[in-house]
Amino acid sequence: MKMRQGKASFALSLSLGLAVTSTANAAALVSSPGQVAAIPAWDLESSAKINDANNLAALSKTGVDTSQWNKVNVSKCTLMGCLLEAGVYNDTQLFYSDNLANVDAEQFSVPWIYRKEFELNPGSGKHFLLQTHGITSRADIYLNGKQVADKSTQAGSYAGYTYDITDLAASSNALAIRVYPTSYYYDFALGWVDWNPWPADNGTGVWRDVEIKQTGPVALGPLRVVTQIGTPLGSKPADVTLRAKAQNLEKTAVTITASGSVVAESGGEPLVWSKKVTIPPLSTIDIDLTNTVQKPAIWWPAFWGAQPLYKANLTVSTSEGALSDFAGATFGFRTVTSKVNSNNDTVFSVNGQPIQILGGGYAPDMFLRFDKAKWEMEVKYTLDLGFNTIRLEGKNEHPELYEIADRLGLLLMVGWECCDKWEAWSYNQDLAVPTPVWNDADYVIANASMAHEALMLQTHPSVFVYLIGSDYWPDTKATPIYINALKAADWQVPILASASRRGYPKELGPSGLKMEGPYDWVPPNYWYDIEPSRSRLGAAFGFGSEQSSGGGTPALSSLKKFLSQSDLDDLWKNPDKDLFHMSRETSQFHQRSIENKGIWKRWGAPSSLEDYLTKVQITDYEGSRAMFEGFSAMWNAKRPATGVIYWMLTGAFPSLHWNIWDYYMHPAGAYFGAKMGSRLEHVAYDYVKKDVYLINHSLDVEGPRSISLQVIDTSGKVTYNNTVSTTTKANTSKSIASLTSALNSIKDVVFLRLILSDDKGKVLSRNVYWIAKSIDTLDWNNSDWFYTPLSKYADYTALNKLATANVSVSVGKNSVDQTTSVTLENLSSGPAFFVSLNLVDSKGEDVVPLTWSDNYLTLFPKEKVTVAFQNLGNTEPAAIQVEGKNVAKATVQLA
Ligand SMILES: *[C@@H]1O[C@H](CO)[C@@H](O)[C@H](O)[C@H]1NC(C)=O
Ligand SMILES: *[C@@H]1O[C@H](CO)[C@@H](O)[C@H](O)[C@H]1NC(C)=O
Ligand SMILES: *[C@@H]1O[C@H](CO)[C@@H](O)[C@H](O)[C@H]1NC(C)=O
Ligand SMILES: *[C@@H]1O[C@H](CO)[C@@H](O)[C@H](O)[C@H]1NC(C)=O
Ligand SMILES: *[C@@H]1O[C@H](CO)[C@@H](O)[C@H](O)[C@H]1NC(C)=O
Ligand SMILES: *[C@@H]1O[C@H](CO)[C@@H](O)[C@H](O)[C@H]1NC(C)=O
Ligand SMILES: *[C@@H]1O[C@H](CO)[C@@H](O)[C@H](O)[C@H]1NC(C)=O
Ligand SMILES: *[C@@H]1O[C@H](CO)[C@@H](O)[C@H](O)[C@H]1NC(C)=O
Ligand SMILES: *[C@@H]1O[C@H](CO)[C@@H](O)[C@H](O)[C@H]1NC(C)=O
């Protein structure tokens, strides 16, 4: 049977056509009860290029010639993700300049077909299930010529279903899935709002695995693990309940033995126990097995303790002792609660300890290509920053994401996304024009989506909340559907109505989170400018669910990878120009005007690209440091700052804003500012009150500390020098000094250096500020939802005239912790301002991923500072590039 027409238009189809398509001799995809396997690879093609594309029954028979189709050797990919994988597109080229805008979107306005043949060993007593975890936007599924599901059922990116395919299964099978075009306004998909340009396919396709499972007479659903931990935690036993749906697939009642096992990953005696259960014909019950762990090891977020994990397994066997199915999971013992405090702000507690949430908003890859190794690096960066949390707004990804977070001790704030179909409520003021409110079928999709995600997340200790809305709370019909689906999955952590305080459903009450900006540049005093009402927008009080001063500009080495020479010129020559590598074209974040205005006014017009980028990095650093320091400092304030999520952590594509590190994993100003601002034990300056705060995010005991406070002018002359001794209190932020008099007679600009040391003289935190004669003045009354304008700008232009400083650099290997130390010494009598270190390979390319203990340093006259880097990748470093605002560029070869 010839199923397709010729296709001259796809450049790479000929060579791809040579790929092997026959699986005739391949081994069975699954061959024992309980085994699950994803369809490992796909052939895919547009319905416009296939003869008789409407005949999915015929296309899902074995032997169809797909030699001319696109081939991908991955189990999941969106259409664009697949075409990238197949070599039809190349992301280096797509991301360059505005090439992405030229991808033909028309090709995705028709259905596409994913197809694969695979083997099974069907036989008596064997059952086969086909499991989906969401297909975008909708799909018809056919196996061996018969329909398994149609697009009215298999609808929505997160709606996973299990289909019994026992009657259809053969030794040679062909599966065909027709996926339908996606609109973010009409479909439950993974939309991008204003984050970045939209992918041409709107994310259509088999973005999550499609799996085949073999079972005996009884099949289990996902395992839920319910823990009841006695207090004090860790010293009292914990009850553990293993639960899963058990479906009798036979037409007669079946009696099975259900066995539970729980064992610490670190080893030790497993708990194993069982009971007999009878399940009526063709029906589903909940299996429930409870036992007690005598000395549960408690899971903590990274900075507060270890992450012990346990393995749980629930198996069902027939009365003859044959295994029928099993469901396993890794879990941890921890509790999470939340409460709305007397200020109506939410405070989360982990294991009974109130925790200040510090984190960033996650963006997956624009084409949803999930890379486990990259995610693991992202978690390492996040923890290196001192953050404890990542927020996932409607980008729930895959189980591996949660497994890695569990192991590394990162908290995850999970929930639905804003601004499209997911929040199509009549009272949503911010919806894009065409979005219709939900109809009856939509509530069914929402129900299935919540049920599926709840089961995927339930066992993961890293997950600490589900936000069933982002910008808007769900309506009166959706709210109980979401809550019931979570409860049915034995959800044990908080459920919040939204990430904002625009309204709430009666079942959940106020969310206690605020979403009032800013999203674009504001000066560093913004966060501290809380009085008189202690309720100013994004300032440092309460819980800011998404906010920042917009920064995250990549360094030049990264910019050159995705910007043409004329794009680079635009950055500093056309400060108000619309730029492709920002938010989408319809957004107010499509240019850098607001940050640029701040730079021009505060620092003077740039004289070159390099000069512009230095001023940008200073601005990004100052911006992210101030937000995290402001929130950290206000943990014990009259209206405490209970948490803040930086908008955003990462970009879905190489972006000029809203990322703490760039698409290439290169950390720059925003990264090191955020890292400085989030240090576990830290000293910070309040730009408004001119106080110095001592911050300690740990739960440890108290200890003596000394803080050196020194101010110099632009020539390096010391104008203030003082030392304060104090005792830090764990888990506390307090004001320990006022610098009002020290800073009352600034000529133009001064540098303030704060050094925190312990009683043995060990430096715990070192932090340098540049402070102008007068601070920026915010025009609060003219605030917009995305920023607060200024009525007066601080003047930093004196720093353009700093005398050149001479900095020496020496490198030493630290054999103990595999880091390399780098010692900088300012040999001059004036300050060396904003000195950056960049590790490069022998070709001068950035070495990434890596961490630096500190970077973008300002050294006082004659000061010597040692920092260290750790290379997290496999690239051999060759040299360090050094440069500063008043320090000439130099390259130091590594020995
Ligand atoms: C497909 O990928 C798998 C696993 O990554 C690999 O073992 C296999 O050789 C690949 N097949 C082809 C045809 O490239
Ligand atoms: C993509 O294009 C870049 C630049 O043209 C090239 O260096 C790279 O090898 C290409 N990638 C693939 C996978 O072909
Ligand atoms: C993507 O979604 C937008 C908004 O709904 C729509 O205008 C566009 O046609 C969609 N693209 C495709 C290929 O369906
Ligand atoms: C769960 O039990 C099944 C059946 O005994 C076994 O094959 C599987 O490896 C177990 N899983 C874990 C995580 O122990
Ligand atoms: C908290 O919210 C309630 C109503 O939801 C309101 O009555 C009360 O005044 C608020 N409290 C504060 C401190 O804003
Ligand atoms: C949601 O789904 C569950 C499980 O399938 C079902 O029991 C419940 O009735 C559904 N709720 C609504 C309102 O349809
Ligand atoms: C927090 O303060 C306590 C008491 O001084 C100290 O023991 C602990 O090391 C500090 N924690 C961190 C992480 O610096
Ligand atoms: C600053 O004060 C410390 C003592 O608190 C002293 O050791 C140091 O020499 C002083 N430095 C300057 C430059 O005056
Ligand atoms: C940490 O600080 C919070 C807020 O002040 C307080 O409620 C909590 O009891 C403290 N925890 C410890 C262990 O001191």
C-alpha cells in the first residue's frame, strides 16, 4: 500500500528516508507483568503530505510505507521539537537574529501523524494498556486498524489516560496518533503568554511519552504514599500508607495478594507486608496498605538538612503467586503547611519551620525538549544562588524533573498557567480577546488534567504546593473539581487558589501571595521603600509570586551566539527599539527602554557596545541583589517578607531579559547579584533607612560575629571605618548599624564595604555597594502594573571617571574540594570597580556550566580577595578573562 505523495519540499527528507523503519525482528516492547515502556521513536508527517490522511485505520496497520516520513529516535517531541531532532531545523540557526520568525507556521495548521510499529507477545492471561500523559492539543489514537481514543477524549496537554488495548494487541502492532493544531486560547496547552515569541507549532504533538504496559488480571494505577509523621520529627514513628487504584481487567472476580514494601534508599531492613483483596469483575477499587516506620529519616530543603529518600513498592499477585502488576515510587518524610498571617500574607512551613521562600520562575525549552542533565545543572545553579525554590507555572515537565529536585533538596512550587485557556473566566480582566469561557467539555479536561498531575507529583517531597490558578482564581465550578482531584490523589501539601490577590474561591480563601510587579527595571531602593503604608506593590513585604527588576542580560560572549552585528549595534545605538529576543512583539517587554532610560540617566550615554554592556551588568547585578537582600532583610520586619520568586529564572530561548543565567548557562551580573543577595549568612545595606542588616537564613544555634563597615570615596580615601560586634541569631534578620551619619556628606559617589566575620576571623560574607549622593526617587503614584517610574535618578557618572586600577590575578588549585581558587589583588590606591572573571577554553569560548563563589567584585585599595570556581562540565579550561569598569581587559593563562 502506498500511503503518501512525493515530498520535494523538505530539504532533509531524502537522506532521512534511508533510516531503518522495519521493527519486524525487534524484541517485544514489554514482556512481563508490570513492565512499562515508552514508544521509543516515531515516524511523523503532516497530514497534508499523506495520501488518505483521514484514514487513520489504514495508517495504523502494519506494513505502511513511511520511508519518506520524518524519523526521530526519541520517545517524545512536539512537532517543532521532532523536526529539530530530525535535522529539518537547526536551533543554532533558528535562534540567530530573527530567523525564528521565518519558520513556516502554516505547515502546523493541519493535523500531523505520529506512527510507530512495535512488537508484543500477547497470550492468555496477559493484558496490555496504552498510557498517555497528555498530547497537545488533541489526538485520535488508532492501534492495528482500530480506534483507541478520539480527540474528544484525548484532549489537553496534561490529560493522561489509560486505555485497555488487550483485545487489539498482536505480535506486530502499528500505532498511529493524529495530533491537532493548538491554539493557546482554545486548548489546554503549554502557552507562553509574553515570556518569549511563540513556537510556530504552538507546542503541538506527543510532548510526553506514550507508554505500553503489560499486566496480569489486575492493573495498578500510580502509587500514592501517605505519611503521618509523629512529632518531634524523626524521633517518633511515622505511619506510611501505600495506595493505588487496582483494576480487575477480567470478567470474573479476582482475589489477589497485595504486598507493600518500604525501604530507605540508604539501606537497612525493608518493611514488607501484605493482605488479600478480592476485586469484583471489571471493576476498580483502591488498595490500601499501612505500616509504621519506627525511625523515619526526615527530608529537608537543601540548606536545612539532608534529603533521605525511601523506596515504596506495591505489588499485586494472583492466588497462584504470579505477579500481576506493581507500582513503585520514591518518597520522603516531610511536612508542609501554609497559613495566612495577620497581614494576609502566606507563610509556608517545612517540617514545622517557617521558611522564607527564595526562588525563580522556570521556563522550559521553547520546543519542550526536556534534558535531564541540563535540568540537573539548573538545580545546581539554583542552589548555588542560595535559592530554595523554583516556581513552575503550567510547565510541569516530566517525572525526572521532580526526582532530581527531591535528591538535591530543591523545593518546587507547581501550578497552572495564566493568561490563556487555563484562566478563561468571565471575570478575568487580562484575557486575550478571542478566548471563550469554559464549556462543559472543558471542565472534563481540567478534571482529568488535575487528576493526572496530582498523581505524578504526589510522592515527591520537593513539591510543596499546587497553585490551581496563577493570575486568577478558578471559578466556582472548577475549584471543587481541582480540589477533589488533588484530594483523590491523597494530596498532602497546601493548595492555593492563585499566585495573586485579585480574588479567591470560598473553599480556599485568599492565597496570601501578591503579583503586583515590578517586571521591568526599578532602582535598588524600590524594595526598601515600604513606608508609609507597608503595602507598596512589589516592595519587600509579604510573598511576591513573580517580580524582579527585569534584568538578566547575557554577557557579550553569549550575545554573539544569537545576535547579528546590527542586532548588537541596536542594543546601545537604538535604546528604544523593538527587539526580537525579548518578550513577544505584542508585549510591553519587547524593548529595553525602561532599563535603558535608567542607564542613560544614571550612568550617562554609552560610548560603545562594551561600555553599554558594563553599565548593563552593573545595573542587572544591583537590581537582583537588592530584591533578594530586601526580602531577606525583612524576614523579621513588622510586615515580614515571607517569600519572593524572581521573574524569571531561565529563558525558553536566548533572551535579553528575565533570566538569572542565560540560555547557554553562562552566569553574569543578574546571577551574581542574586547570589550575593541570597547568601545564607549575610550583611546587607538598606538604601532607604541606611541601616545594615545581618541576615541568617539557617536554623542553627547562635554565635558571635563581627562586621567591618568601611566607606571610601572615588579616590580611595577612607571616610568611615567601624567595626560592630554582635551575636547572630539563627533564622533572623536584624538591623545592626545605622550609616546615616557616615553617608550624610557624599560628594558624588562612595563605596561601602561590609565584611561579616565569625569569631575566628573567617569571612562569611563580603559585600560592596556604590552609593550616590542622593538615591533614586520613585514616583509611586504613577506606578503601572509592570514598574514604578522615577521622578529623579541617582547620579553615578562620577564612576565613569575613576582612575584606572591595576589588579593582579593568581590561580591556585584547591585539591580538597576540586575547586580552583583565584586571588585578586588591587595594587592601586583607588578602588577597582566591578571586576568580572570569565573562565574560557583554549579557543577563548566560555567554559560552562560552572559556579564561582563570587564574581563581579569591587576591591578596595590594596585589598586582596580570593574566590574559587568549580567546573561542572567537561570542557578543559585554559584561561581567565579579567575586566572591570576601571580595570583593563586581561587574560590570565591557567598553569
Ligand atoms: C536510538 O536511540 C537508542 C537509545 O538512545 C539507541 O540505542 C539506538 O541505537 C538509536 N537508534 C537509531 C536507529 O539511531
Ligand atoms: C547547526 O548549525 C550550526 C551553525 O550553522 C552548526 O555549527 C551545527 O553543527 C548545526 N547542528 C547540527 C545538529 O547540524
Ligand atoms: C497558535 O496560536 C495562536 C493563538 O491562538 C494562533 O493565532 C495561531 O494560528 C496558532 N498557530 C497554529 C499553527 O495553530
Ligand atoms: C517492585 O516490585 C516489582 C515486583 O517484585 C519489582 O520488579 C520492582 O523492581 C520493584 N520496584 C522497586 C522500586 O523496588
Ligand atoms: C485581611 O483580609 C481581610 C479580608 O479578607 C480584611 O478584613 C483584613 O482587614 C485584612 N487584614 C489586613 C491586615 O490587611
Ligand atoms: C472528575 O473526575 C473524577 C474521576 O474520574 C470523577 O469521579 C468526578 O466525577 C469528576 N468530576 C466532575 C465534576 O466531573
Ligand atoms: C547562622 O547563624 C548561626 C548562629 O550564628 C551559625 O551557627 C550558623 O552557621 C549560621 N548559618 C549559616 C548558614 O551561616
Ligand atoms: C579600620 O578600623 C580597624 C579597626 O576597627 C583598623 O584595624 C583598621 O586599620 C582601620 N582601617 C583604616 C583604613 O583606617
Ligand atoms: C524562624 O523564624 C520564624 C519567623 O520569625 C519563627 O516563626 C520560627 O519559629 C523560627 N524557627 C526557629 C527554629 O527558630
